[in-house]
Amino acid sequence: MNSADILAQFGPREAMEYDVVVVGGGSGGLATAIRLKQLAAEKGSEISVVVLEKGSEPGAHILSGAVMDPRAMSELIPNWKELGAPLSQAVSGDDLLVLSDTGSTRTPDWLMPRNFHNDGCYVVSLSNVTKWMAAHAESLGVEIFPGFAAAEVLYNEDGSVKGVATGNLGVGKDGEPSDSFQLGMELHAKYTVFAEGARGHLGKQLIARYKLDAGKDPQTYAIGIKELWEIDPAKAKPGLVVHTSGWPIDDGSFGGGFLYHLEGNKVTLGFVLGLDYKNPWMSPFEEMQRWKTHPAIRAHLEGGKRIGYGARAINNGTPQALPKTVFPGGALIGCDAGYLNAARIKGSHAAIKSGMLAADAAFEALQAGRAHDELAAYPAAFEASWLYKELDQTRNFKLWFKKGQLMGTLMTGIEQWFLPKVGVSTPPWTLHGTKADHQSLKPADQCPQITYPKPDGKLSFDRLSSVFISNTNHEEHQPAHLTLKDAGVPVAINLATYAGPEGRYCPAGVYEYVKNPDNSDRLQINAQNCVHCKTCDIKDPTQNIVWVTPEGGGGPNYSGM
């Protein structure tokens, strides 16, 4: 039974009315809600705001490095220190290392490009920051509904966004309502703000429906695979920030590692690989495990214990690929739009700032009695903001690395070190991308196979033990939320041409090719393992895999990530 049939049989859905509905309870969505309530208090007016969060609680699905630039937080909540925001570990030093297979070279401080300077920033758990922001939002009167996934965009007769509907509960694997079935609910709003993170399920639909990416470069992404470690206190260097390039990537793909020392003898570390890589034998997960065995990384971890794991696709954040961010009745903010500074490896400050700008525009419109129109003041305010200037300064970063590691390193030095030294703030040239990430894979028989070392269980690990410590769980009787447009494509094309890349680009063991009784192949989807990284939705060479929302509350439950 499809969703239309279910609605016809069990409907209508209960509807709730709000001034603003925010889809996604990350830093950007919460900033939107907080700013709206602040403005209402300043003007002595009432405004109803609700935040829908698909995770079991705020922060449960939040995964980031993270070194946080507090600039936007200070604008949003100037007294965040006094209020106890979990930004407590200031950056104490920056190491930028170029790795070979056995050694490393540190970039001298005087040669460090400006995008790798982290003075005034903090090493944080963005999950913990998000939980704190959620509590602050609730103290201002924001309603937050955790465990409710926005599964459908609702439209008015004139084509404007009316709001969203949450997913149905209690649908069996066969698509039929079970004894525990509950119909989803509708949330209607004068304006709906979408803050789902990179490759948002609904954001993707809105971009297509309203042609928001017309005339723009294709959005490109990377996968970030992260771990949290508790280390030997003797090795703790609170506030040290380490970034690496070079090994183990040896084919010109865009990638690098990060390792940040938190307080409490903890280290957060991870590996980022551009999803435009060409070799279908490459495995981002195995590259990350191999990277940890390098002497420069091993030195921080040996004697410690891995206590957290997760993965998430991230935008590459070029303004050239930023879609139009407004449409009738709503707006895209944060990574749902593509506001991320890949050169700085930072997105939370951009998400918060874009959320504030959207909130300002929405509040002004509500005060004027408007509804369901375009919030043109939001993109205009962005173009006049420090965030626009910051992103514009680094607009070519990823695109230079598409031309190879050497060119990327050289031109980053020119644009982010030399030009500022001679008084040129923004590069006088602009590069453009023309291909989406899924178009980059070469046939498997044209690429060298990669043999990865077996995990040792001390520094390196397998996928399933990693997923276990991400606390990932889905209600097992629901339909798979990883859907195929054509069930025949994986074997006929992906396996035949690309040697089944799904099993390698997925960092959670969701996809595997197995044999049928007649010895034919089929793709098995272990949806319960999914950590919601969205890599499959981005990298699948045939774009046959479509990620849809599972039941609310499902997925990872990150702690301290």
C-alpha cells in the first residue's frame, strides 16, 4: 500500500498550525528558532515556532569535527559563556602535516595559509553544543519534537510550501499498516525553514521542484568518517589541532585527516574524502582506518580506547554551487543549502549565521502580515554579510584540488597565504565545476584494485564493530528507507561495470552483494546499519538509490561526537 492509499484509508491527518516550522534540530535550525523568539521578545509580540528533529533527542544525529568559530554564536547568544555553553577548550596550537607513507613534514607557522589558522576557535563536541542550544531554545518558548522525521513537503494550491508531514509509524516491511499503525501529522506554517544538513531529503526535492540550482555549479560533497578516543593522559594536549594531507591518498583524490585534542583526555579524529573520487575500488572507511596507523597519528592514540564512531556527508561549500535559498513559503539554511567552508573545515558557524539571517527575514515578513511568499530579504542579507565574504575568499579551494594534490596545495598557498600578504583579500579569478560526484567513477577494469590491511582491533577496526559503538538502531519491521528506483540496476550496471562500489563507499555495511540459490547475484540492503550519512544517495553512479526518512528516532545515537 503506497502513502496515498494509506492516507485515503486512514486520513485525514491531524494538523497543527505555527508561524514557523523548522525542519532539523541541528545548530542552524536551532539558531533560526532562537533568533525568532529573541526578535519576538524584543518587539513584545508572540510568534509560534516548532522544530522537528528526526533523531531520538537533539544532538543524537549531529556529527562534526569540530573546531568551532564562535563568531556566529556570539552574535546569536552574546552571553553564551555565562550561560554555560560547552565551548570550553580553546585551540592552543595548529599543526598542518603533509604525510608520506612513513614520515611527515610540518608546515612552518609563518607559511600556514589563513584558512588553517584557528586562533579564537574552540575544540567542541557539536553534539553537546546542539543539546545546549536546544535547551536554550526551549527556555525561550520554542517547541521541539524529537523523534519526528519530516517525511513529506506539503503545498498550497498556488504551489507555495504549506508545511510538512511527519512519517507514518507502524508500517510493516510489506508496506501495509500493522496493528501499531499511527498516521503521521501535518505541521502547517506561514514559513517553513529546512535545516536537514547536507543532502537533505526534502531539500533535494525542493531544489528540483523550484529549479533552485538553475545556472549554478553542481553541488559536490565529501564523506567525513569520525571516531572519538579516550587516550593516555600523558599524551593529552588539550586544544591541539592537527590537519593532514597526503598519505594514504596517492591517486590525486581530494582528502585529508583531522585530529583534535578535547579536554578530559579525549581526542576526536577523522578522515575526509571527496566523493568525486574515480577509483571504484576505493573505500573511504578503509582509508580512514589505514590513516590511523601512520606514525604521526598512531603516536596520539596508542594506549587509548575508541569510544565513538560515525560518518556524515558534508558539502564542499563553494558559493558557485549555492542554490537559490528561498522559494514561496520557505527557505534552505545551513548545509541543506550548502553553506560550509571546506577550506576551513567548518560549517557550524555558517549554519548558525544563515539560520539567523533567515529568521530575521521571516520575522520581518510575519510582522508585515505576510505568509507563503519568498523571503527575498534573506539572500540579500547573506550577500551583505561576513559569511558571504568568508565563503567568497575560499570559493576555489576544492576546485583547485580537483586538478590534483600538487595543484591544490600550490594554489591554496597562493590564494590563502600569498595574496593576503600583498593585500589581496579575495582571489581575482573564479573556477567552476561541471560534474556531479556520481559521474566521476571509472569502470572497475580501468582502475587498480586496492588491497587494504586487515584491522588489528587496536588502532583499526571493521565496519560492524564501528556501527555498534555508534548506537545505531532502527525499528526492524519498517520498510527499508534505502530505496531503489529499479531493482535490476545494481547487478546489471553497478556490479557489472563498477564491481559493486556500494559495499565500499558505505561506511556502515549497509550494502552487500550475495548469491541467490541459483548462483545469481543480488544486492542485499541492511538498512538497520544505516548511520544516515547520505553517501549512497550522492555517490551511487546510476543515482538509483534514494534515501528516504525512516521512522523518527531511528538511526545513530551519538554521544559526545
